[in-house]
Amino acid sequence: MILGLTGPAGSGKSTVSNIIKNNFDKTYVIDVDRVGHDVLTLSFVHDKLKDAFGSSIFENDEINRKELGKIVFKDKNKLNTLNSIVHPAMFNKIENFIKKDLKNYDIIIIDAALLFKIKLHTLCDKIIFVAADEKVRIKRLTQKRALTLDKALSIVQSQKNLDFGPHDIEIKNNYDDLEYIKKIIFDLIKP
């Protein structure tokens, strides 16, 4: 079973994936953010990004993500250009990884806020949407991830209009009620 796990930053997707991982054998979690970082090291992605944004985004032949971020987060068209380069590479990497390397796993979790934007939902059997109130998310981002309040607010604001798409189940994760979350997950996964 391939589960798509989506929701805004600070909603508790990691809590949900950890519950699944700790309660079901042969579970593998694909962290799509990490895949995005890996894809930025591929030479063909370097070439496309250099063509699109110039050499100022490189430092010691590596993409300087901070510099790239300064460019794309000010301009929606440039962000769309970045996504058009990076998202297909991420999709292909994840699809190939599932087909070639994860055959022996019973449950594969694709953890991605941008599950639908990257079209990863097409690989999933079921989709879980994890939600939490904005105040709770900001608190988690500042306390658990040690982000500054400004950074946490910026992330929450940037995801306000993000389309998380249709889902099979929604988990409201405001109070870290692990037994409630566990019951919902077991109802979804157990045949």
C-alpha cells in the first residue's frame, strides 16, 4: 500500500508517519523535501537551473539554495519555472525508487506538502491529510523545529492558498492525541 501523507508545515505529518512506522512492519517513509534537495545535485538539473537563473545561484559548483530562494520567492513566474524543472525530476526519482528499491515493503509513505502539485498522488493508493490550527502549527514550528517566529509565520503564510487536494481521510492534529491518531490510522490501513 502506498500512502500519500500531506498537509501544511507544522500539522504533524511526521507524527502520523512515525505512528505508522512504529506499528506496522515493513514500512518505508519517503521524505519528499529530502528528495528535492537530492535532485538539486543532479547535473541535468544544474544545467537547466543555470539556463533559467544564471550562474549567480551557484557556489563551488553547488546550488546555493538560499540565493535561489531569494530569486524565486519574490517572483511567482520564477517559482513556477523552478517547479517545472525540479518537480518532474522529483516525481521520476520517487517513482523509480518505489519500483526498484521498495518492493519488499508493505507500506510506503510519501510525505509531501506538495503531493498534488508534484503529481505524486497518482502513485498513491490512499491519501491522508493532516490538519492543525494555525496557532498550533506556528507553535510547533517555533518550538519543535526551532524556527524564528518570523520564519514560522512566513512558512504558514506561504502555504495559505496551497491546494492539498482530495483525500481519503483527514486527521485533525491539534492536541497531539496519539491514541485518536492511531485509531484513525488503524481503521484506514487494517483490512
